[in-house]
Amino acid sequence: MNKPLPLIAIIGVTGLVGRTITQIMGEQSFFNPFILQGKVIGVASDASVQAGEKKVKILESQIPIFTMEAALKCKPDIIIMSAGEEISKQYAKQFLEVNPDAWVIDNSSQWRMDSDIPLTIPHLNWSPNKKDRIIPVPNCVAIMLATAMYPLLKLGLRQATATVLQSVSGAGLPGTIAFEEEMKSISSKRYENSP
């Protein structure tokens, strides 16, 4: 007998990162059964839900959007949190209280420096058997650097220097819109001043 699929909750589904997660889920065939069997729910703020945000499209399906309190009652098995530090601080452990077997994957900085919750770097130090049910995702630059540097460290690398520029997406949708407007303004000024 096939084991039922776990329920996935995407916290912050109407935000920039949440929408990107749903887009990626739609592109990855692995998630098709979850989506088609109604095993994915979106979670947004009360204000977003009251403003009419009721569903998000993934593939040809419309997944429902719940408030946080309604999502807690659903007892999801996998919680992907992308709604900022305060939301993670307030709700991550609540999800584990209602479902102690759940996994919380947190994209905020809330748990990154917590000595009781190991920072997780994909393909390097995570095991599904670990007791820690909160999986803090490192800063995007840290993930890329650690993934690239780890094999070099095993080969004996003792020192490296890197220069990184933080993504504008850290400011969320308003920051992305502001960046696009600034780029349009710069481009139009260059065009006006060109010979």
C-alpha cells in the first residue's frame, strides 16, 4: 500500500520568494503528484487573504491560500517558511507542536545563529535522521560559497578571498520594483545623452 503524500505548506506564498517557490514547484515534475492530489497549500497574512488572495496557480492547478491559524489546523508535514524573521520566530515551533514529525525549512535569518539549531548546507551536512526539525537555510551567498569551497577544503585549501554582491531580492517585491524603476531611469538618461 502506498504511503500518502505529505502536506506541504508554503508560508509567505504571495511574497517574492513564495511566488518563486511555487514557480519552481511547477517546473519540477517531482512536485506534480503533490500539486495534483491537493497536497500543497499556500499561507499568507490575514491582510492578504482578506484582500482577496485566495488561490495561487501552480501548473494548471489552483492551490488554496490559508491564513496562518488555518494552516496550523491542517498540521502540514513540510513547512517552507519565506515570510521573514518575526513570522518564523512566532510560528515555526508552533507548526512542530501541532505536528512533531513535521519539517520546517526556514528561509529567514531567524535560526541561522542559534547554537541549538545547526545551520544546514545542502549536500554537505544534512541527514534526514537528525533530531532537529527546523532546517535553517543559510544566506544565498553562504550556500554557494560553502558548496563550492567544501571540496577545495578537503583538498587542503587554507585560504580564499571572495567578493560578493547581495541580491536586491532581499528587499522583497518592493525592492525589486524599485530596482527595475531605477534601471529604466538610468537607461532612459543614457539614451537621452547619447550622441
